[in-house]
Amino acid sequence: MAAFIDKVKIKLESGRGGNGAVAWRREKFVDKGGPAGGDGGRGGNIYFVADENMSTLLDFTYKSVYKAQDGENGQNKNCHGKNGKDIFLKTPVGVIVRDLKNGKIIADLDAHEKTILIAKGGRGGRGNARFATAQKRAPQFCEPGEAPVCRELELELRLIADIGLLGMPNAGKSSFISKISSAKPKIADYPFTTLVPNLGVVRKPSGDGFVVADIPGIIEGAHQGVGLGFEFLKHVQRCRFLIHVVDISNEDAIENYKKINAELKKYSEDLASLYQVVMLNKTDILDADYIKKTMDDFKEFNNDVFAVSCATGDGIEEFLNHLYKKTDEIPHPENPLKIEYDDGFDDNDDSEFHVAKLNKNTFLVDGGKIRRLAGVTDTRNIQQMRRLANILDSMGVYQELKKMGLKENDTVMVSHIETSYIGDYETNY
């Protein structure tokens, strides 16, 4: 049986867009053939896809870094670069995706085959053929490809179930789920037999069914990490309602019931407000008068109380009929998660730049877009150098440099390109 992993951290990087090309038609008998530089290809996207055939995030522990393919650079003869291949990462149904940078929940994969774009590939740069006009027939420049999107994410699995089972250890939750479904959880007479959540599918007489989640028992002090703490309570947050399983043979049955509800409230007000039905278990070892008195005592706290024996099956059928009715009446909680689809998740704009004064007369300009612009600039071509200077000016680079004391004839390092500043919009190289 595969290990149950319900939380992982991963890193993603979409594909970088390919650079455009500067090229020219060179064909026999074709005079002044004109620009023929192709566009760069789009970088690969990264998607998450929910798959109901997966039950754990174990695969992401073996590989936690994913990189999509970069787009190819443009070529001559107007040949465009090839787009990078997209990546589709499969996750179990019920996974929520949190951006570690800002703490926002940015996706909820709550349905089979639900697909979310999580990192958009960079757009390919345009080749010089795209810049030809009637006035400028021979553009000597192209565009760089857009940067990739880099993200650090936390994936958290919250099981999709209709009913959640709560109760103290050894109350009989695992016995109950094994009785009403084909699930075969480990059952023993010691605390914390159940160490991971178990799911069981119950078939109704009508033919459809519902899913029951057996959650490891919580005890008093769980909010402080006592026992297994609250580690698995997230798996019942999507449930329609809860079954509170109580060991009726325990003399502290009512106190245990109160303690569990108190811990539930400390974890989540929303979870504590879910409808509960009380299942009093282990009636096979008690007399009828004691069972009736205990049921009456519990009805002071909850009107829906049922006495059953998971060992003999006594009372199970009546209890199931009640569950059939409630699963039809009670819907899943609406919008249990606050999804904050951040506007920047598909934004490849890395136009931020950094300026530094290296010495009295030398300044450095760096940044993602700066490096890519410099990478497609031919320092031997005056048109390309002027275009680079114009873009830097429109980005506010020279304005920032002047605040730092930039003067005429000072040296400006634009990534690896060394220029001399001789006034607005002009550089020597």
C-alpha cells in the first residue's frame, strides 16, 4: 500500500519564450529581399489536473522540481521557433494549491479532470519581419522572448467525502466503516490504530452512493498537538455532515463527547457548526436499560442519537437509512475555501530593473528584461543600439541613473554591453 502523503512543497518554472530573429532574404534575382526574421516560440505552460484515480501526493516527494520546455528562437526565412511542450501534473481530487510567496490559496482541484493553468510560459519575441513598415523597410532589431514564471507552491490534499467520522480512539470508527463498505482499515484494541484517513464507499438501495471518511481519533489537547493533534481534521472540512462515534461502554462517554466537540471548535468554527449525528457504539456488551438511559442523556445535546453494535450489526440498518436520507437533504458546504486567484500568476512581465554605481563614472543596469534585451542587441548595429536606448528610457532607467549622478560621457553597463552616455536617447558603443 502506498504511503499516505497529504502535504508537499514543490517548485515550478514555465518555459522561457524564444527570441525573435534578425534575418534577411538572400535569393538570386530577388533585389532588396527585405527582413525575414521569424518569431520565437512560446514557452511551455504548466497545468494541474485532478485525477480521481490518485489518492496521495506521494509522487511529488520523489520529484519536487518541474521545468517546462523553453520556446525555440526564431530563424531566418521567416521560420518561427517551435513552442515549448506543456506539462500536465496529475494530483488527487481535493488538492488545494497555496502560493508560498504570499500565502494565498490560488486553486482548488475539487473535481475529476479539473484543469488549472498554474504557470504560463513566456511569449515568444517577434522577429524583425514583424517591424517592417512602408517608412522603415529594413528594421535591424527584434524582440527577446518573455521570461518564465517561477513559483514555489504547497499542495495540500483534503479528501472529498460526504460524511466524516469523529470520535475518541477505539470508539469504533474503523469497525463501522468496515461494516458498511468494502474498506478494510486496520482494527485493533489500542489507541491510534488508525494513523491515516480511510475512505469507504457506501451504496444506497437506489444504486448511487456516498463516501465516508474515517479520520484518526482526536483527544483532549489535540489543538496543542496531543495525540495525533489536528493533523487530519482538514480532511472532513468538505463533508456534508459528521458522525460522532461514541464508545457507550465507557463511563465517561458524555464527557468524551463534550471534549471532542470542544477541540473541534478550537480547530474551526465552521467545522464545529456542521450537522452531527451521534452513533453510540458497543451496545452488544450492555443491557437495554443502560442503553436507553444513555440515549436519553445524549438527546439533551443532540436530537439525532442512534445506538448500534458494529460487532454484531445490531441497529446498523436503521442508522444507514437515516444516513441515506441526510445525504440527500444536506448539500456539501458552499465555497468552504477562500480562493484568491492572484492576478500575477500568469504575468511574465519581469521589467523590474536594478541600477548600481560601480565607481565615480561607471553605472550598472541589470534585470531580467534588461539581460534579454541585451542578448538580442547587436552592438555593431546603430539601429539596434538606438532602439535599446529608447526602451531603457521608456522604462525609466536613465531617470534613475540621473538620480544617482549620471553625467555625460559616464560609462553605463547594460548587462554585458558597455555604452557611454552622451545625452537623452543617445549612447556610443
